[in-house]
Amino acid sequence: MDSLNLINGSVGSKVPAIGEDSSDVTLNHALLELGDSTKLLGVQVVLILAYCTIIILGVVGNSLVIYVVFKFKTLRTVTNFFIANLAVADLLVNTLCLPFTLAYTLLGEWKFGQVLCFTLPYAQGLAVHVSTVTLNVIALDRHRCIIYHLDTRMTKDTCFLVIAVTWVISAVLASPLAIFREYGIVELSPDDSIEVCTEKWPGSSTDGTIYSISMLLLQYVLPLAVICFAYIRIWSKLRSHVGPAGRNDRHQHRRKTTKMLVMMVVVFAFSWLPFHAFQLATDIDINVLVMKDFRLLYTLFHIVAMCSTFANPLLYGWMNRNYRCAFVAVFRCQERLDPHHAEAKGSTAVRNKNKKALEAQDMVTPHLNATDV
């Protein structure tokens, strides 16, 4: 079962491929119905509340991040454009995928037709790949600048080119989710049939397992290894740095920004870990598919994974004063950010210094260092 098929991965695993012997279909269907807690009203209410909360928080939070990055000039930095790209990917999941995931879980079968059978799993696979690749790009860019003392940051034109390449690479990696798929109707009995949207690999059934494990390595294990390596070196460099007093403020900004970005990676890693572990267990042992409450466990792990789609905006507001001030400015319908509010918690000396710098530049928005987000 493909590790990124979050819309109906359980369909592809639970329901045999179209054309398989009907007795096997009926047997598997009966096994799946045994102890399926997602049919209980109380469980369904909890699942509805959980998914709706994730969708609302994700749509509001990610839309807000995208808006403030392009609304406020001082937030238009390379790192922030990458963060906005993450928000676009998460917003795609929140709006195009999660509502259908919830509906499938409640209905117990695919009810969305042939076109969506091919496009929805692909869209969510694309979004997850974009998030992972972008996290890698951010880590490697900061590694290049901080470890090798490169003061010249990536240009905005290069940044947009990297973002475009990120989407192209992600589209290629996710393409098997749309190509190797089949939609149809399976007759469980003369009076009972269900719509299915399943994987359809050209070779043996092991092809799906090979793809699933490959994606686990390319989309989770390898990227996290690269990111961890980059941030460990960055953090070690920043902790051991002792420079002139004039550079301390800049280094503090770098440390705070790096800390926030590391938290983003930690949230991504731990929210997706249970889901990937469960998927791997499914690929290794087919008996997992007919275990008691398989569907409920799958759904719960999926909910945990989807929490990553709204966590980042909360991290920005908590750990970065510039985003925090931008969010407040939006809710207060302000056209510009208030520099006094942005520096309210800093020392008097820092406030005076920043105020003079702002006045010298004839600006009323808070100053952002090149290393801040």
C-alpha cells in the first residue's frame, strides 16, 4: 500500500482489485466489518470534530501565513517565501483532501467518482512531497549561509525558481498515485456492491510494496536525515560562536530563527512517524489489514499526521515576533506593522536603536535582519 495514499489507501488495501474472485472479496469485506469501530455513532462524532478542527485551523492559519508574507514588504524574504510555499501545500491538503478523507471514513466506500479517484490521492501525495522537499531546501540554504559564512543570501528570482523545481520534482514523485490506479464497482453479492478506487500495478502485487517502501525512504527517512545533519551542524556552529558585540544581535536572530525552523521539522517528523510506521507494518505483514479496528487505527494515525498541516502557523506566532505582529496587524485591520509593538518586549536600548534605524530608513514597519524570517 502506498505510503502517501492518504485519501483511500485503506481502500486499496482492504478491497481486493477489480476482477478478483468474488468469494475472496466477500470474505475480506466480512473480516473488515468485524469490529469496525468507525461505524459507531460516538466514534463518528469524534472523528468529525477532529477533522473539522484540523480543516478550520489549517485553512485559517495557512491562509494567514500566505497573506502576511505577500502583504507586508518586510516579510518578503527568501526564507519566508519558502515558508509560504509550505503553507500552500498544507492548504491544498486542508481544502482538497481532508474533507474527502472524512467522507470516505464515514461512508466506508469510495463515493466520489472516477476523476477524483485519480486526482485526490495524487494531490495529497504532491502536497506532502512539496512540504518535505521545501523543508530540505530551507535547511540546506541556511546550512550554506551559516556554516560557510556566506552573507549573500539566495536571490528572490532563484528562490522562485527553486520553488518551481520543487513542485516539478514532487509532481514526478507522486505521479504513480494517479497512473497506477483503477476505479470500478465490486459485486459483494447479488444485492450488494461497493465502489472502489484501488491501486493497479502492471506487475505483481509486490510492485506496490516496493513503491511504498521507496517513498518511505525518499519522502521521510532520507529527507529527515539530511535535515537533521544540517541543523545539528548549524546549531553547533551558533552555540560555539563568539563574535564582536556588533554581531551578537545578528547571531541571536539566527539562533531564534533556526530554533523555530527546527521545531517545524520536529513537528513534521513526530506527527508523521506513527502513520508511516503503521503503513510499513501493513506492507510487511498482510495480516495487519484484517486486524480488529484496522480502519480506526488507520484513521487515528492519519489525524495525527494531519496535525502538521496547521501546526506551523502556531509555531510562527509563538516563536517569531515578526509573524506575531503581522498576525495582530491583520486582525486589527492595520495596513502596516507597529514597530513599538514588535519591540515591546525588548530592552530599552534595543528599542531605541531599532527606532533610530527605522527613522533613518523612513520606515514604519519593523526591521528584519537578513537572517531573520
